[in-house]
Amino acid sequence: MPIPDDVTGQEIDRSVRQELMSLPKTLAEDVAKNLVMVAKLLDEDPERAYAYSRTALRLASRVGAVREAAGFAAYGVAKYGEALNDFRAAKRMTGSTHLWPIMADCERGIGRPERALAMAGEPEVKQLDRAGQVEMRLVAAGARRDLGQPEAAVVTLQSSELGSTAVHPWTARLRYAYADALLAVGRESEARDWFAKALEADQGGTTNASDRLAELDGIEFVDALDPDQADED
């Protein structure tokens, strides 16, 4: 995969550079450049990010940061089995538990929600920071819904973090998930309130809470540039 001339490899985090110091210098530079491309493309072009991650993996499969990046790239293109293997390898290499929630979500992705639920009760969860524990709660609630247990999903999301008025990076997603879970069990009025709370906290536009609110309120947006909709007016 071609690397743009302006990508030097120095853009990666210092901790990743330190991991790459175990490699010969030229190899480390090549791996670093591919990891930079993975990070740059992960959101906008996940297929290309995945391709760069495979190159990095081929060059340095025994580096934890490389396995982690490869896992996120595979996850981004819904290759959940591959992602899980890479995350497991990264966890073995680094000893860190921060990947535990996304590993559980990979279990959901490959059709094993019961395994994701089991992981939510493992000792690793207690080692997660607050954001990681919220993420684990979101995954567990999703697993409950996968198993046809929508009421249990609602209960799973009820927590001190949900009731807090403070806004954190994960607040909007937690409130949104709770609103969606409430809607799934027919508690529409409460769901509307929580979609509104999610929108209040969604400073980065990470959810479509505004669209869900409009849908509940019966508001239909018309695209003025759509000739088919214009003809219907």
C-alpha cells in the first residue's frame, strides 16, 4: 500500500514508538507509517485502513500496538472473528484489560451474545476505568437485546453514570442506548425524555438523537434538493 510523502511515522503516540523500538530501525519506520495510515483512515475509509493494518501486521505481528491497531481495523469492517483474535493477542502481549469491552462486542458480532454477557461478569471488568466500565455496560445491554431480553437490557443500563448530570465523553451514548432500550419495551414517553437528554450531552454529534426525537414527534424532514419529494408537495 502506498504511503503519502508527508507521513513520517513520527505522528504515532510515544508509547507506540517505544514498542516499535524492539524492531530494526527501518522496519520500525515502515510499521509506524502504516499505523499512521490506519489511524487516519479508520473512520473515513475503513476498508483502506484495514488494508494498511494487514501490512503492519505482516511486518510486525508480535508487537502489541500493531495487533491492537489491526483489531480495530478489522472491527471497523465487521470482521469480528479477526478482530477478536488480534485483540486477544494484544491483551496477551501487553497484559492490559482496556480492550475487554470491545472483545466482548466482537463476541456479539460473531453471534455469541451469551459469551459477551459472561465477560461482563469477569474480574477484568473491575480493572477497567470508568469509561471502560460504561462501555462494558453498553455491550452487556446489547447482548441482552440480542438474546431477546429487552427488559433486562433496560435494567442493565440503569447505573449511577446514567443518573449523573455531569457530561463525559460517553454520556450521550449511554443515554441514547437507554432511550433506545426504553423504546424497545414500549416506554415511549420515557424514551423521548432520554433521547432529549442524549442530545443535550451530544456535543460531538456521536448519535442521531435529534433524528430519533423528530421521529417520535412525528416530524418529517423534506430534502429540498430531492426532485421526487418536491413533486409530492
